[in-house]
Amino acid sequence: MRAAVFRTVGAMDGDRSAIITLTGLEPFSKGGNRFCYVSPLDPAICLKIDQPHRSPKLRRNRKPLYGRLRPVGYFDENAQEASALAALHALNSGALCQHLPKSYGLVATDMGQAHATDLVRDSDGRISRTLEMCLVSHGLSDEILFAVNEFKENWIKTAPITRELLPHNLLLRKGETSSRLILVDGFGRKTVANRLPLFVRKPKALARLRNLESRIAKFLERAANRDDLPKRLSNLRRDQ
């Protein structure tokens, strides 16, 4: 069903009726570079849109001269993310994929190109909160600790090469009986690194997981003092 609705931008060229209208809607979340919208066509789909000041062209123009020699597509975060996420799923690991949203490719909207992915929701239908937000509310509860440990165990089975695993890029999806961490950003670029043998990838993946543990510990320390908590904690609306 969604494969038919969420066609690629190329398939939509020349068909204005296929462009998704987002003007007038409020994003449910805002990051440093993009807005996230609930698709008006399907409440189970998240549409990620570049913020005006972070368009690929502007990002390239801010680079030094040698950086501006790269094509604009190199700075297209949505295109890079769609490619990287598809590559991670192509590793065909059930243990890994249960911690990743699916990508439905690039789609055209009246606000520009968007990357369509699964919208992670709790079993009650509300949009899942970030690991950071849950740590502030509950600390390192048994529920969160179980989800973190499960994520680490499943992640290292495939040992994908990604960017650093950051608590604000991980959502805690609350199920009816247990919770699960889902990585929704920071996939990196599609590289040949993920084609390397497992024993080559594993040390770097382990380092990423150790860094995640360290970040959680540091965040809990800051949260205990209510000291310098990131503003992004308030950038999520769950009522959509």
C-alpha cells in the first residue's frame, strides 16, 4: 500500500497532483537541520523536510572553496539518509532491522523534497519519545535499561557502520509488554564500509556502543542537576 502511495520524486515529475501539501501543517518535531511532519496521506509515515537555512545549496555555499567543488547532491541530507538507510536494511539482519525505520524513498511536497520513513509510535498510537526525554522523566529505569541492553546486543550482531549513536536520535517505542529503541537519525552515508567482513566492522561498532553508554551516563548526571538540558527536549509534539 505505502509503496504505491509514496513514490519517488522522479516518478512524480510533471504530476502536480502527486505533490503532498504540507503548508499549514505543524511539524511534530524539529531538529537542527530538518522539520518532521506526519504525512497527511498516512499517519504512519514521517516526512523529513530541510529547514530553509539548511538546504543542500546553502550548505554547499557555506563550505570552503574545495568543499564547494562537490555536487549539490553530496549535501542533500534527505537523499543521503534514504540511501544509507536502504543500505543498512540491505544487510538483511532481522536483529538490526527491528531497530531501524523503513525508508519509502524521496517524495515531492509543496515545501520541497522529503524523505518518507516509518513514523515510530507507541502501542497507544502516540508518537514515541526520544531516549533523552525518557531518561529525564524516568531515569535509567528497568524498562529503559532492558531496551538499551537489547539494542546493544542486537546491534553488535550485525555491527553496522553509522555515525555516533546519540540519545536524541534514538526513540523508545513503548509496546504493550516491552519497549524497544529505534534509531531515526545519524545513519551516516552509504559507504563500502558496511560491505566489509563482520570482524572488521565490529571494533568500530563496539566503540559506538561504548560511546552511547558514556553519553547516557553523562546525560543522567546533567538531568539529575537539571543543568544545561538541551532545548530539543521540548521540540516534540505527540498529539498528532
